[in-house]
Amino acid sequence: MSEVERFLSASEEQEIIQAIREAEQDTSGEIRVHIENGTGTDPMERAKVLFHELKMDNTRNLNGVLLYIAVHDHQFAICGDRGICAVVPENFWDSTRDQIQLHFKKGAFKEGIIAGILNAGKELHAHFPWNPEDTNELTNEISKG
């Protein structure tokens, strides 16, 4: 079993998927989680590549958020599309990172991921509230590399 497969249990993955559903419930925003061993490169640069590969830059309101986790490299990054980055407070990504990191340092990976998802969801809701024309544009499943 690989490090990626051991990182979260199946039930923890389901809890994370449920958190994504909950966070996206009141917004047109899209949140994804991608987990891989890592590439030994800058996590934000890798997150930007994955953001495009996962077609997160194709949302109608440019309001996707990717939480990228490099298990073996012990690094993560949060990447938001242009729409969300243009409206969030200046320190939003730093404070979200700090929340996640606080949990990760204790080995509480699921809790850190969920905290980041719910924090992003609140901000997405504030700037991109749900309306009847909205559809779930991206899968809520955790992608793995």
C-alpha cells in the first residue's frame, strides 16, 4: 500500500467528500482535494499545474479552490482561481493555510483538510452565493496521483 493510500482511510475520505458537499451547498464555488506522493517541486507550482489538469479553471465564475497535498514531501498548497482570488481578503489564503497546518502538525490530516474546505466554503458563499442556475461543475471526489 502506497503512502497516498495510507494517508486517509476510506471513511475519512467519505467525511472529506461530505465536507466538500456541505461547503459547496450554498455557493457556486467548486472545491477539490488532490493527494499524491509529491514531485519534490514547489507545492504551489504543482497545484497550479493540477488546477489546469483537473479543469478547475473552466468553472463559470472562475471560483474553484484546490487543496493539494504532497504526502511524501510533507507539503501542501491551496490554489484559487482568478474569480475567488480577486475578492477574498488579502490574508485569507494565509489564514486558511495556518488552520490546516495547525491540524497537520498534530497528525490530524482529515481534520485539517475539512477545516480548510469549510473555511473556503464560507468565503465562497460570501462572494459567490448559490443561485438556481448553479450546477455542480466538478466532481467532489478526491483525486489522487
